Amino acid sequence: MSAASLRIALVGNPNCGKTALFNQLTGGRQKVANYAGVTIERKEGRFTAPSGRVLQILDLPGTYSFDATSPDEQITRDVLEGNYPGEAVPDLIVCVADATNLRLHLRFVLEVKRLGRPMVLALNMMDAARRRGMVIDVDELQRRLGMPVVETVAVKRGGAQALIARVDGEVPTAAPAQPDDAASRADLHVQVRQLLAATVTMPRQTAAVDDALDRWALHPVFGLAILAVVMFLVFQAVYAAGKPMTDAIGNGFGWLGEHLASGLPEGPLQSLVVKGLFGGLGTVIGFLPEILVLFFFILVLEESGYLPRAAFLLDRMMLSVGLTGRSFIPLLSSFACAIPGIMGTRSIQDPRDRLTTILVAPLMTCSARLPVYALLIGAFIPMHSSRQRRTCIADGAALVPYAQAARHCDRLVGAHQHLLEAAHRRDPRADGADVVYFQLPGAAAGRHPAGDRIQLRRLPGSRVAIHLRAVGL
Amino acid sequence: MRLSELPKGAAAVVDRVDDAHDADLIAQRLRDLGFVEGEPVRVVALGPLGADPLLVQIGSTRFALRRSEAARISVCVETAP
């Protein structure tokens, strides 16, 4: 590491656009690794600032506070304080805050400030804040916080210019570290309120559109109906859009294999190429479209903010089976693939809930399992045409369908001997069926001698058929 | 009055968050999320089964809280001005 390089850590509340900002800064040139022991990604990237200085940027997990109720938060705190083994203390902390949600995010900014490290505040999503009519007095905020404040729009090209210019300059001096105790913790909220009152003018508390959407999306009846429709459409779309692509891939590989094999002599090598290599590849890659389509929909649902609402609607149901509403998202992704599903469980704070979700996720039917089911069904469930021992009862009230019934029966049972025999003779398909008679005292049609109710049921392929479910015949 | 008893749509102000037991992480988390004295809150929506969970708005942020979690929060109902 050259002396000119600067280590920068990005911190902030979840969903403040930290990672988008990180990608904006590093241009997606990043190293992804996991912190040992917990599945949390550690993303590090570097870029060269206009001045020629190399900036190393570390993207830390989203955190609400330093009280460490989840592993993410513990790691973030340890890294910032230099307590994480093998991780050097960052030279500069860039605290990212969602400008549209400062009330929540500023509290964390103040908490980070108490660490007494050099820091810069990046007010992200400034475009959304302006659209909502929010006016933020950045100079006043800067003065009150005692740290540089820059505006960013992480999702827009060039939206991080101001931040790059700021971190490329000299490192700001840090405020002295402050003790962390319960009294000062409650005090943070008071400070946030004062800051907001002095620097932010907000036209309305939430967008009116959100209110209107939530009224429907979270309605006890319509909300659940909308959820059912959305889920139905997603799963239908997976097959409607994925199946043609899967078929095309399968056929494409089959065609490719055959063309290549035509140049090969017949034998084990040709078989390996055609069936093994190309047949196998076609089958495996064939799952890809379905998985991609499902991921696409999950992404759309997540970005639109619908998934947390679905979790809200489903929480009680999930609770009754020992899960939480938050499990819904990982379990839904597990239909595409259990691995990202399990990775997604890290947003569940409760360790027990997290573990249960992880254990349940592999039980969801991921699309790669469908061919396995098809194979097992074929192996264990016999086709309809194979002979199944079936007893048919034909009696007074239902004489007509003897012939039709006969073709499905191994045994014709009835009280009217001559009719049974006639039916048996007339219909060659009943050949091989046993004919059994019984006497019905009082000729109570529809009654088994043992007194069991006879079930009349339509059999597939026949107009009328009589099937006896009672045992003993 | 507990937040869990607040009728839907009614405005209230947070009084305090009580620990349900020692080292109550949920109560701590609620305080971190902004459930502190003087913050205006409102129950925006109720879950479809047993009116659980509750969708609570504090400032411009909405949180889904289970009844047991919302019961930790003590609120004062605002009297109409």
C-alpha cells in the first residue's frame, strides 16, 4: 500500500444507497469477500482520484445503530473502531444518509460522529428529496454537525462528483470522541429534532401516493387478494417466459451436439459428446431462463417496495408455523434457487428466526428440482393404461353402463346374473374380468350386501361407470 | 396507553419504551428507530389476521411492529386542538 492511499469506509442505515454510491465510486471494480463466521459480504474497491491519490473504499453492512443487535452491526462497529482483526482503521468515514429520511438517518450520523473519527456526510437521494419538495439547508447542517456535508445522487451518472472532490481534498479534522451511554443516547434524538427543525423544510410527512397505495396494498382483504394475484402472475410468467427459452436452449444444444457428432465415428466418444456433453449442458443451462425470470420479478418486487408489504401481510401466517414475515422474501427467492434465498436471510435479526428460515429454504421447490420430480413421478406412479385391479358393481338402477364399465374393470359385480353375463359377452374389452354375483335381499339397489354405501363415480373415459369403494368384494 | 391499543388512524405522541425484560434488545432497537419521548406516531394499517402486525408511522418512516413489540411503547393520545 502506498503512502498516498487513503482508506475510506462507507457506513449508513440500510437502504440509504450506500452500495449504489460504492459502485458509482469504484465503477463496479470491487472485491467481494465474506467476513469469517457470518455470511456478510465485505466489499472493497479502489479508484484513483483526479489528484492521482489512490482511494480504497470499504462498503460496510447497513446499520441502524451501534448497539449490535445483528452481526452486521457488530462488524460495522468493530471495523470503524479498529477492533476487527485484520482490518485497518479507516482514515475517513463517509456516512451516507437518505435525504428523504433524515429523521431516522441523522441519528446514526450523530452516533458515528461520537466515535471521534474524521468523517464526511453524504446526503444521498437528493433528487428524490427535491421532488418531494424538501428543502435542506446544507450549509447550516454542515455548521451544526461540524463536518463537511455533500449532496449525492448515487443512481445517476456523475452523481458522486461532489463527494469525490471532497474526499480527494484534505482529511477533515475529527470532533472529539464522546462517551456512549443511555443518557446521551436519548439525547441523540433531541439533537436530531433540533437539527431537522433548523435545516429542513418538509412540505408533507409522506407522499400522498404512498398513502393511497398502502390503503389498497395493505388492506386486510384486497391486500391479500392483490398478493395472491401478484404471486400467481409471477409464477405463471416464470413458465410462460422461461419455457420457450428453455426449450430453445435444449434444442439448440441438441442440434449443436448432433452436428459436431456427425464428424465423429459412432461409438463411445460420439455418445459422450452428444448425450453427455451437449445433452447434459442443454439440460443444466436450460434452467437458467426460469431462474433469471424469477429473479427479475423478485428484483422488481423488491425495488418497488412491495416485498416488505407482502411480509407485513404474511407475518401472522408465517408466525403460526414458527417463521417471521421477513422469511417470506428469502423463501420466495428459494423458488428460484435456495442459495440466494439463504443469503437473503441475513436481514432477519433474530438468530432463531434466521436459522429456521435457512433450514426451511432448501425445502422450497427450486426450479432445478422439477426434472427430478418428473423422473420420480414416472418411476413410481404407474401410467393409467397399466392394469389396476378394479372392482365394478353393476346393479338394478344402473344396467345401461355395463359395457362401458367393463372396460375399466377386472371384476364385474352385480345381483343380476344374466345382465352381467350379457354385458361380459357383448364387450370384448371386458375379457379376462371376473364376474361375481351376489343376491340382494329386497333388491335395494345401490347397497352392498354388507350394508356399505356404494359410491357411484364417473371414471375417466367412460360416460357412466360404477365403482365400488367398499372393501370385501 | 399502549401503542398496541391505539385505534387505526389516531394520532399520538410517544411517551417512553419499556423494557419487557432485562437487556431487551427489541426495546433498544425501537428507541434507536426513533420511538422516543415526544415523537408523533400514528397506526397506519393493521395486518389481515388478528390485526397483527401494526404498521406504525413515525416521522416519514413506516415500521411494521408485532403487537407484542408495540405493547412496549407507551403513548399519549393527542387531544384535538
